[in-house]
Amino acid sequence: MLTDEQTSREQFTMYRRMTPQQRLAMAGQLYWSARKIKTAEIRGLHPDWPESRVNDEVRRIFTKHEPDS
């Protein structure tokens, strides 16, 4: 992990003060942000693919259970 990616004391304090509902909402936002970023990447790699195929590929990536090689 890069130094600037490490969690600071202030971040830990902020997270500890959050309610479980707030943490769950934040996790949901991170998940959907990651999906949007992956969708944009797949679209860029395969500009000829229809939207349905892009969505299918993103769904496949986010539902597979084996680690990437």
C-alpha cells in the first residue's frame, strides 16, 4: 500500500463515529462507484460492444468468486 493510501487517525476516528447504517451506505456508494468505473473501462476497451454486452461483462466481473490471476 502506498503511503498516501494509508488510513489516517482522523479517518479512523470518523469511521468509528459513524453509525452502522452510515457505514453500510458508504460501502454501497463505494461499490456502485467501482461498478461505474469498471463500466467506463469496459466501454473504452470495447467501444463496438452494445450496452447490454458491456453490462453483462461488468456483472460477470463483479459476481465471479475466484481471485484474479
